[in-house]
Amino acid sequence: MEPQTTGTPSLRPYLAVALAALIAVTLHWALLPFTGTRIPFLLFISGTACASVLLGRGPAMILLAVGAINALLMFPPTGSLRVDDSGDLLAIGIYLLMGATFVWGGEKIRQDRLRTAQDSLDAAQARHQVDIERRQSAEHLVRVLENSPIPFSMLAPVRREDQKIIDFAWQFANPAALAAYRLSAQQVMGERISDRLPHTWDEPGLLDNYVAVIEHGETRRFQLHSSSNGIDGWFDVIAAPLGGAVSVWFMDVTERMQREQALRRAEQRKDEFIATLAHELRNPLGPIRQAALLLDCDTTSAQQRQWCVSIIDRQVGVMATLLDDLLDLSRISAGKLNLRREAVELSAVIDSALETARPVIEKQQHEFSVEMKHNTWLDVDRIRLAQVVANLLTNAAKYTPARGHIKLRAVVDAAGVHISVTDDGIGIESGRLDEVFEIFTQVHPGSDRSQGGLGIGLALVKGLVDLHGGRIEAISDGADAGCTFTVHLPAQAVLDRPMSADSPRNFVASTGGRKILVADDNRDAADTLTFLLTSAGHTAMAVYDGEAAIAQWQAFQPEIAILDVGMPGKNGHEVATAIRSLPGGMETKLIALTGWGQPADRKKSADAGFDQHFTKPLDFEKLTKAVLTN
């Protein structure tokens, strides 16, 4: 490394060499009477060597020149720059040669010294810069830790006489950690944890993990459930060694753990739901299959056959209700279920709900009472609100022991309408009141699987109430203390007087049978429906695919065509469009029959030219009314 220089040479070396030259000349001339000309170069040659090392090449050369001039003045003739003796000239030449050698060597020594000094200076500056950077890094780290939202602390081990670690003391804690401890910096710095948070080491494994970090120099990560010192929750902890202490990061993961537990409960409820669904589906399939076997038996009487038919019809209705509930809940979850609000009297909604729930109530021989204000009009979806009340009544009947008491009460006030169903049945534990409205939840799944249902009824009720802008709550004093479910609908749902409604379409009942074409690729479905229509006095004919339906329509010219939408080849929509395009096709009443009942499916049927849309399994009574109206 070259020595650092400035643009302008310093005069100090030259002033110093001038002073040295003056001293040398003065001493030399002062000693001349005693020494004569025997040591003319001694002072100057030694001064040149020192000057080259201390002052540099330039000043040394000046001193060397001064020595030569001094010798010229000293040699005879004295005081003259002329030298007559060749020996004197040789001495001056040798002096200059030796002096030049000393100047060169001294300059090299000087440069080496300067380089060494510069290296030492650079090293010192580098060490100083490293110290500054370390100090800045430490200050920056402290600022980062203090501003970190994640709690951090440093803990020093506290040992007893035998060096066993029995406690830890705080060396540092950032504000987030202080907030978690619910302590101030003055309360924790240098203090033992057991003094400020006495029950901390009661948490299983906590002290052992910290001790392992100190004694084995290993990082530990673990989850801790704390329920001491007024702190209740789950924490994710990372403890690592740091200069003989333990650095501790911890995060509150209570919410995450609660979500995980909720997911596990949901998974468990889903498994229970699937098992229950299989059970609920097998229940009606058993009597249906057995009734079918009886119908196929030659010894079965007409009365027994009628009984078998009623069993099949009843069990199909059970399965249809089950599927409807599942589809309704799916549509609510997807936000695709729309309410059809209308002006309806509250008593009509209650009557409709009672019509559904009365068989279950009477079967259990419950004492039932109703308390409500008549002539109360609501702006609601009549069918859906009746479904809500019916579900609540059915639940109350199922979970109340025989000959129990059920009360339905409807109250209207400034806040809206409040419909409550109270029973004195098996009740609900207070800790599970919020769970009953979650999907797949069964409060008493093991009590009676035949009565338990799928665990979707109350979830469906809550979804329908939410769609009306209301809320539902459950109240129970615990097991065997009964329950009260109350539906609260907002004041906007209550009408001062019935709204004006559009005049309904007038239908004229037809007399006599109708010509009806049935098209369905399921031969059993087509044939049984044709047989039922024929038994009802109509002229009915069945076909089993779309092409045959169009051809038979042209030959048969029916008044009504009942078309399955999902036929192979030409589907029901295509058949309907084709019939409408044929001469006389606009006069035929077209009825769609399908397993799809979403609003979008109904719109698609209407766009294809259908007059009505029926979902499977077919309600024959409703179909009969549709057939007999123009």
C-alpha cells in the first residue's frame, strides 16, 4: 500500500534538513582546528542517512549536496570551490556515491515504515468501522425487536449451589412480550420469572425445554397451552441458545387451534352425517322393498295390495322430504335459494306448519297448545316460513317423551314478530346451544338414531330465517329441562294491512278424460304413470325416447304431453321445442318431469316451451290438478 500524499509537498522536511545542515556545517567548522581535514564527511554522511529515513529522499539529497559543497570549501585552497588535489576530488566522489547509496537505502526503509504505518492505520480504521457497524446492527436489532408484533424475550438461567437450573430471569422483553405477560419493563428486567409469574413452571415441560436449550445448545420448538397467571390460550414457542441465555419467540395461536378443533369437530360431524344418511335412506327402502315383494306375491289380497301401495307412497314421501331438505340447505349455502315473498296471514302459516307436524305430535300423544294474535299479516315466503315452524314443531315432538307438552306462541311487537316453540323434552346442555344450528350436528346422536335425523333440520331452519332477515335462538336449562326455540323476524316483515296481490289466473275444470302422452326413458316410470292416468279416466300412451315422442305426438295429437327432460337422443327440452314448432303444437299443454328443480332449471324448461315443471318423485295429486285445468 502506497503512503497517502497530498497535492502540495510539506515544507517541514526541508526546513528540518536546512537546520540540520546548518548545525553540521557549524560543528564541522568549529571542530576544524582540532580535527583538520580528517573527518570532512562524517557529520554529513550520517546526517544524510538519517534524513533519508526520517525526512525523505529530497531533503537527504540537499544535505548530501551541502556536505559536498562544505568539503570543497574546506579542501585547499580553503574557502574556494576549486580543488587542486586529485585525492580530495576522489574523496568527494566516494562521499557522493556513498551518500547516494544511503539515500536510496534510507528511502526504501522510510517507504517500508510508512507502508507499515499505513497498514496499521487502515486496520485500526477497519476495526473501528466494524465496531461501529456492530453497534449500529445491535441498535437496529433492538429497534426491530422492540417494534416486532411477535413477542420476544431473552432469559438468563438462575442456578442454585449445585449449578442446577431452577429458574430464569428476564434480560430483555419487547413490548409485545410485555403485553402478553401483562407486565411493564420495570417489573420484568432482571427479575425472576417465578417471582412475577408464580405458576409459569406449572405448565408441563416448559422449564425442561428451556433447560435443554442451555445445557445442550439445541433449539426447541413446541406448543404450550397456558392456563395460569390469568393467561389462557395456546402458544407456539421457539427457544434457541444465545450467548449463554435463551432467546424466546412465542405467538398466540389460540384462534388457529380453535379453528383446527372446529375442523376436527366438523369432520366428526360429517362422518356421523354420512352414517346417519345411510341409515335414513335404508329405513324407507326396507318397507318399500318388502311391499314390492308382497305386491309380486300371488296370494296377496286386494286389501293387502292397497296397504302395500300406501306404504310405498308414504316411504317415497319420506325420501323426497329428505332430499328436498338436502337440496334446500345446499342452495342456501350457495346463496341460490330465493324467497318468494307475499302477503300472508300468520295464522295461515301456522296452520300449514301444523298440517305437516300434527301426525308426529299425535303419534307421541303430546298435549299441544297455540297462542297467537289473529289477523296479523306478514311479508314472507309462506312455504318457507311454514317449513321453519313445522321443523321446530317436529323436533319438539321427536325429542319430548310421550304425553309431553308443546306450546307454540306468536307475539307481535314494535321489534317484529316472534314465533316460539317450547317443549318439556330432553333439553340441551348449555354449552351446546350454539352448536345445534351447525350443519350435521346432532345433540343426542346416540339416544335414538331413528329419531335423530340427519342433523340438518335446524341448520336449514337457521338458513331460512337468515334469508328473511331474522334470527333464531335456543334456550334450555340443561338436560331433561326442555327447550325453547324462538324465531325473531324484523319489523319490516309485519304488514299493517294485506298487500294488494295480482289476481290469480282463472282455471276452468275440464270434464271427462284427457288425451295424454307420457315420454320417459325409464320404462317403469313411464308405464306406471300411464297406468295411473288411465285408472283416473284419461287416455294415456307411453313412449321411451325423444324421437318416438315427436312421432307419437303427431299420430296421437294429445292434449297434454308429460316429457322427461333427461331422455337420451332428443332430450325433453328439444322435444318440447320441436312440438311447439309443429302445426297445432301451441295448443298442447307441455309438462316437464325432471329430478332438477333449481330456479335456473325451471327457467330453462319455460324457455323450451313447457307450461309447467314437476320434480321427481312426482306428486300425482298435483299432476292430476294440472291435467284437469286448462
